[in-house]
Amino acid sequence: MKKKTKFFLLLGLIASVAMSSGCSFPGFTSMDSMMHPPKATGTKAEIQEVIEENAGDNYVLDYPKSGNNRSAITMYDLDGDEIEEAVVFLTVKPDTTDATTHMYVIDETEDEKWKIVSDFTNKNNDIDCLEFSDLNGDGLTDIIVGWNTYTVNQNNLYCYMNGKKEMKEINTGETYTSLVTGNFIDNSKSEIMTMSLTATDIPANGKLVTIDSDNSVSSMSVDMDADVGKFVSCSLGMLSTKEVGVFVDGITSSNDYNTQVLFYNQKTKRLENPIYKKANRGRLSTQRSTTTTCEDIDNDGIMEIPVVKKLPVLENLGNSNVSYETSWCNYDNNGNSAKTKSTVIINDNYGYSINIPNEWINNYTAYFNSDSSVLTFRQVVTDRKTKKQSLGKNMVTYISTLTKDWTNVGSKQGYTKIGDVGQYSYGYKIDKNIPYKFTKENATNIFVPKEDSESIAISPTEASNLK
């Protein structure tokens, strides 16, 4: 992977603070048109000088709104010569009818001087994203830019192909809401996976955009869930040890989350979205009321999808709320189904999860009391004839307290302490009538604290306000 760095951090910090606070500075007419960045030294000073020589005195730097590269000036080795080029976005004469947005590519020449080797213009000064990848397999890194349009959730996809002598601009003619690059078809080059929300005259869809060695553009598409109004996460990940796809978490019109998986099927030679294709009356199997998103939970390189269900409510819970059970699943393309890797109860408010033993599944319920910060597990008994469910014996409870309150709260109530994470302490209490073989070691081993518990720890009083 090529080395990538960003600079002018001070400039970016000043600009972001000023834009958010509405501040103005001496020498500038407004922070939206900050003309003279802080003077840099060395290579940075030389690049800054090139910018000012070509842009003049009246210009403003432009910043990509999303993605990993959000600097107006990004350094990246485009040609593999171990010398990073500068990719710069700026608008000249921003407050006039002659306003023009430029993308400069600035390179160091053989005589160790910096100069603009490519200068592209666009009518829109809003940049959605900037990405780098070899799109045509020639060994050179190409530039991918999404330019915002006047249509909500739609951006124009442009590619800037890096030739040995010059860079060529390609308007792919594609629009998108989010995009991800990866080796979906050919390991020798990258393709672009785009995802689009429903817009005027544009259906919700996913597209796989490819660029051939002659720089010709082609694409294939697949339908996506039109009920999704916002993408929360579009993550590149492995479906298996051989297949790569994009895991798309979105929010529906009912404020539920769901997941779709887009990938290129090497057997059918098509772009597929199998979870959406198998939707039952418009509802995806991954639809859920929780905000959990896809992740590689065990760091094996293969992404897991959260499949969530609400546990049985078999009594008046009072101030308690029944928990949701999350099954982390791998998508099996061969069987065209999902395989459960683990089942958990996630308590985001208090920074931990409980791994559910296999013998408990379908035979338990759990509910959380935010007043006492206690998570309770109860047995569920199902009548074999009537299939009616009823509550069985108490099993185990877990408590969360601020560390300073442990002695007077957790310890006083008979809980065994598991440990401290950040400013929080956790403990458990096993009921003597638990219907399963369950030891102190089991109670500790199935408890998994989050690393960021300190940052999300809240008091019982604060938690009660979340209900």
C-alpha cells in the first residue's frame, strides 16, 4: 500500500474552527474565502508558492466532505517513484460570476522544482470524496473524485487516469450516493462500487463501475432497497476467504436499520444483492430496531452481519426493557444463506456484551433495568404440545456501576466483581436455582467489556433519561 500523508493541518484546523464558530480574522473578508494560508517551510512552502502563482490572490481551498481524504491538499505517490505528488482543490474568484473550481496535480520535476502537471476544472466547488486506486491495471495510481450535484444524495463520478505523459479526465456518466473501491472482479486492478438512494427519476441501486486498459467505462447494476433513506455505513469486507463485497447498513423510513451485501458473483458474472432479493414483502431479514452495524467481530478478515430479534416478553417488566438478541452471521454465498457465528446481548449504554451459551438459545429471555443498571436473564419454558411459553427459573444477573459506587451498590447487593474498565465496575450474581450448569468462570467468560467503556459510561440517573 502506498504511503499517504496530509499536510496544512493548521490551515484545516483554522478553517474548520472558523466555519463552525462564525469567526472572522484580520486580513480576510470572510472565512469562506480565506486567501492566504499560514506560511509553510521546505517542500510545503514550494507547493504553496506554486498554488499562489497560478491561483492569484483571490482563491479559497475546497475540502472533500466524506471519505478518508478530507484535506484540500493531499500528498500521494501516484506513479510509484517514491515522491509524493500534491492533489489540490481550490476555487478561483469564489465570490464572482467567473468562479472556477480547479483540481491541481503538482509534481516535483527533475530539476527539483515543483510545478502543476495537470489542471482540471469543474463547475461545482463542492467535492464529495477523493480516492486513489489503480483502475485500469497499468500500475499507476488513478484519482477518483465525486463532485456534488444540485440533487440531494447524488454526486457525479469522475476518474482521472494517470498516464505516463499526462493525466486524462473521464466523466463516467455515473451518479452515486456513496462509493467504495476494491478488487471485486480482477485482482490486478480496482473497480468502483457505487450505491445510490432513491432520487428523482433515479431508482435505488448499486453499480459496479469498471475501466478497461483503453480507459473505456462500463458498469453493471443491481436493485437496492428503495425504503432506505440514508446510508450509515458502506464497508469493504470479505464474505469468505475468496469473495469481497460491500456491506451496506442503512436506515429505513420506519427508522429501522438493515443490511444489504453487494458483491460480484464469479459464477454468474453478475453484481448481486441477495439479501434484498430474498426480502419478504419488502422486509429484509437483516432489518432491526437496534443501531448495530456490520463488523469483523473476531478479526478473522471476514465480515459479520447483525441479525437481531426481540426476546420474549412474558410478564410486566415495569421499569425494565426487554433485550434484543444479536446473532453475528457470515453470509454464505455457496448456500445462499447466513451462518451464525455467535449470539450476544449488547448493552451499548453501559459498554459490554454477553455471549449467549448455545444451550440457552430459544430457552431464555433477558431484560435491563436502567434505574438499577441490572441485566437479568430468565429461563423460558415452552410447552411441547401448545407451544405456549412461560417464564422459568432465574438464571444470572449482571450489574454495572461507577467504580466509586461499587462498594455501596454492587458489593452490598451480593454481586461478585468481574473487574473495572475505565470508570466503570462490573459484576454478576448467579441464582442458586439456575437450570443449567453454570460456574463463576462461565459468568466471567461470557462477559465482554468494550474498550471504550470509559467514554460511554453513564450514571443510572442519566440512563433513566434514555428510556
